[in-house]
Amino acid sequence: MNTGLRLDTSAFTSALQALAGRDVGIAAAWALNDTGADVLDHVQARMNVVFDRPTRFTQNAFMVVKARPNSLEAAVQERPSVGARHYLKVEEGGGPRGQTGFERLLSRSLAYEGVIQSIIPADNARLDAFGNWSAGERNEVMSGLKAQKDKLSNTTVASKKRKPNRAIYFVPKGKPGIYKRTIDGQIAVVALISTKVPVYQQRLGFFDTAADVWRDKLPGHLARTIGKMIEKRFGTLG
């Protein structure tokens, strides 16, 4: 008599074949995307350590491009909106910073005898909540110095009459700075004009730390997602 136990393994075999195919790709894509989210969280947290009050624009400069089962590659990269000259590139690798849009406008439009390479806010500049020169005052400076792209936005005799309390901005001859004269006659320097290119030290360390997070987190995520897929496939066999 044959007392051997015979089992129908067709469902088990089918599950293995499915797991060895598309299911593995799905599990791997889940793991890659979860690891990408970890890298993004890490670099955003690092910005809060490296930078003084980073703006929301800075913190949201990176995004996760997700993997798919048929394309097992996830990426953490700059958003298209940050532009080719985003300052985070300089903070990552160090080196010279290119001119900002504000600096380019003034270097082209301002009646100034010297070279304008960079403009640095002075102690009397109006700052925003993040410690940066406020966009409002920079716009007032461009209007006052007749450097706006839209010529209708520049300060005129008529606009001065409409807003008589607004400060007057000017660049004295021979002085490498932008000055402000308030309605009560007080004069203060709001920005310095420099011929030097700003040079940054390497600070962010995105690539090195991202690689560490990737190596640390991916194995655990992969074990979890494959386990989840095994449970999904084999949990229906009993």
C-alpha cells in the first residue's frame, strides 16, 4: 500500500511563477519609492540644519520620480521649476554663484560707473521672515532706480505724488551702494554693490548623505514589500 501523501501543488506553482514575474517588479517598485521618500525626508531635514530658516521654495526644491514595475529606477531630483541656476547646486558642490535675476537687471539698467557683479543686502535692508532681503523692498529698489522690466512699474513724478511717504532709493556717484532716503530725511545704506563673484563653501552634502540613506533603507523596504507580496499570493492558497 502506498501511504505517501499527495498534494495538488498547481496553485502553489502558479503563485511562485507569478511571484517570480510581475509581482517581484511591483514589490521592488514599492521598495524603491519608499526609499526615495526616505531620501527626500532626509535632505529636507538636513536643510533645516544647514540653512538658517530655509524658505518653503528651498525645502520643496526636490521631488521623487517614482519607479514602476517595468522601470525599476526611482530618482530624487530637483523640480523643473527650480531652474538651471538654482543656488542649491552651489551649496552642494561649493564654488562661485552666478548672478541672480535682480543682479542682472541692475547691472544692465542702472546708471552706474563701475562693474556690478553681486548685490549684498546691508544692515538697513528690510528682511522677510526667513532672514532674506524682502521681495517688497527689492521691487521698490528696482522701481526707484528705474530698473524694472516693465517700464510702467518704475517710479515717476506722478507716482511719487500718489505715494509721497514712500522712501527714495538712489546710488550716489562714486559710492558702491544703494541708499534709501526716508520721508523724514534719514539716509541709510540698504545694499552694497560688489565687483566680486560670491563663492560658497560646500554645505549641503546631498549626494553623500542620500547614498547613505539609500543603502541603509532599501534592504528593509525590499524585505517588507516582497513579504507583503508573498502574503498576498500564498495567503489565498489555504
